[in-house]
Amino acid sequence: MLSEHGVKIAPSGYYAFKKRPASARAVSDAELVVQIERVFWDGKFGRGISGARKVWRLLRREGITVARCTVECLMRQQGLRGIRRGR
């Protein structure tokens, strides 16, 4: 795959990458995405109209400590965007 594009990579490096377990950041982000989607789509919290700031506040209220910029980034990656009204 990479050799087609002129990138030289040793086969041992490629297979080491494939066998490497997921990083702690990737694991925590995957768990956090589940919580973000739960809050975003929950009927009593706003049914998909919440923005990153509101989702971040709801997560904090539930005791989940996370940076707001992380919530913004993960929501963007998942394609979750709140509906903007009247600005």
C-alpha cells in the first residue's frame, strides 16, 4: 500500500504497528464518545440539539471530567452538531 506511493517502510515496522494495542488515549476517547452520544441523543437532555458546551456541562454534572475542547473535537469527529437557533 505505502510502497505504491513511494514511501519506504520496513515490513517489520508495519507488522509491529499492526500488532500494537490501542493507546490509552484512544481507549478513553472511545469510552467518552459513547457517553457523549448518550447525552446528545437523550430525550430529556435535548434530543440532538445540544452543542458541545451544553454536552460538556451535562457530562460534568454526571461526574465525567473532560475538557470542553475534547468534547468539541470528538463531537466533530462523530458528526454530532447541535442545531443553532436565532443568533
